Amino acid sequence: MILLLFVLLFQAVISVHTELVAVPVTVTDSHGRHVTGLSQEDFRVFEDGRPQPIAVFHRGELPVTLGVVVDRSQSMKAKEAALAAAVSALLQPSRPDDELFGVDFNDQVILTLGDQPFARNAAELTAALNAVPAQSQTALYDGVAEGLQHLDLGHAGRRVLVVVSDGGDNASRRSYKEILALARRSDAVIYAIGLLGAPPTQEEEDEGLLRRLCKDTGGIAYFPRTFDEVATMATAIAHDLREQYTLGFVPGEGPNRPAVHTIDVKVTASGRGRLQVRTRSGYISADRDPKARP
């Protein structure tokens, strides 16, 4: 009995002290080009303004759990060709070990593959995403929420959502605050391809909303101005998510720790010039959030 109690206590202690915060990081130079070949010593991670030792470091390509969240509301009807080009260019470079799924939304949210959690290949998902007609209003937040929750079924080293939409929302039950909390729990990076008018004239279009979604999670929003730029920018996203660094740190301890923590990453590399860093803005502490993913 004493031995059993010791084992259980030991396991409990280990589980408390091995919580790891994953931090996907993209580094670019002054021209927007990806900076590769950096080492762990080039990075510093700050939690709530305090430096934290980097416990895990990975650079280069990893399998990805990738969800494509597609706007199928009435406002997207005239943009179906651009949408199809974006989806095709985004999924074409996929690896065999990637986990791919789709979410379609108008005023309702639909998992594109039904009960099948992930596509067997990129072609299957591309066809399924393009088969849903455009109609009704726009529940963008609800669509993103479904995608973030579905990411938890994946096992890949990186978790990414790409939203293809004109950015408006007029039918969601969710709020932006709820979406940001879900993203912080999941360590997902969100990208967007905003298919707006030129200039944006429809009430349903909202460039700022898409920018906020991406910036808070370390992603980036693209707004193609021509049909040719749609595929180019989708390919840029596919390349970007393969060129990330992944850092991990054990969160600090102490009384009165907040539930939401800020994250800041700085990079200093001799001879590389001025570098730009994109990463998630924060995370929700697992010990303060019963909904957090283990």
C-alpha cells in the first residue's frame, strides 16, 4: 500500500511539472523572406515579461494538422472561382503524413468530411470543400470555433487553421473573445485569405476582423487584389507553415498566477540583420483552465 501510494504521488508530481507550452515561431528578414538555420541560442522566450529557459527546440518541417475553414455564405457566391484556386494551391503541397480536414460555414457550420475526421488525401478534401453551394448569412466565428475544436483530434507536430472568407460575421453565436480563448488553449496558428471586393463595398466584408484573428495567434492575413494573386498567396501560406520554429518552455510557478499569460519571443542572430518575429500572443494556463488540452 505504501509503495502504491508513493508511485501515485510520484506520477502526480511529474504530471504537474511537465506541462509544456508550445510556441510556434516564424522568423523573417527585412524583405519578408524566411530566415532558416537559426539555433536555440538565438531565441529568448518571455512569459509575462520574465525570461524562461527553452526546454524544447525544433526547426524545419513537421507534419501538420491543417484545417481549412471556408466561407460559403451568399456574399461569397461571386468569388467561388477565387476560393477554389485558394483551396487548391493551399492543399497541393501537403505531405502524406499531414492530417487534413475542412469546415464549411454560412449561417450553419458543417464538417466537410462528415464523420470522417481527416481526409485520405488532399484531392479528396479539395473536392469536398468545393462541393458546398454559397447561400445564407455568415457565421465566421462559429466556423473558426469548430475548426479549433476539431484540431484537438490531430496528433501532428503543428496545428494550423486557414480561413478563406471575406471577413464579415452576421450570424455567429460565438464572440471574438471566445475564439481567442479557444486558440490560446489549442496553440493553433491561424492564417487567412481575405477575398474582398476592390475596394471592399459589401457590408459583410471586414478586413480588420481577419487581421486580428491571425495576429493574435502568430499567423498572417493575405488580401489578394487579383485572381493570380490568390494562388500565389495561398502557396505562401503553405510554405510559411513549413518554415516555422517550434519552441517549448515549462511555465513558471507561484501563487496568484493569472489564467492568461503573455508570450514574447526575441531573436538575435549575428550577421542576419533586423529580424521580424511572429508568434502567438499568449496562452491560458492549464492549471487554471479545465478545458485546456493536455
